[in-house]
Amino acid sequence: MKNIVAGHIAASTAEFVELALGTPVELWLGVEGESEMERAARMDAARDILADNPDFPDLVSRVAAEAIEAFAPELFNVVALSRPVGRRLPSRKAAAA
């Protein structure tokens, strides 16, 4: 089975994500051993992309949700846990004490 995104064949998972998002993953996650100057330049580029594409975070969320649904659908099996009647969670003040 071939992974085709926007008419391009992705050879790896990283390539698939890059094609789906239109930006390399390293832009958002960084690379090991990058200098402070490289990090600052990367962050500037990321800010510019977000400023030009305000819907980008929604796209990323959708791509992530579709990947989870395709490869790990059990992660979406969320069950509400019941809480015994009459029991309340401690307040933040009581928990901090």
C-alpha cells in the first residue's frame, strides 16, 4: 500500500507527516543539538507560518486525530468513570495543605 498525499508518495512516516502538514516536523519539534541561534530562527519561522495560517493548529489536530483513528483507534475508546454519590473531590486549598 502506498501513502499518497497531495499527489506525492511518502516513503516514510516523517515524509507522510511533512506532506500532510506542508512543513517539516523538525520545524515544530526542533532537532537534537541545535544552537540557540538555530532555535531562535526556527521559532521565528514557525511564528511566521502560524501568523500566515491561523487555521494551522486545527489542521495539525485533524491530521493527528486521523492518524490515531487509522493506527490506534482504541485510544478513542474513552469511558466516563463513575464517581460514588456523595463523594466530592478535595478542593485545591485542601489538597495543597
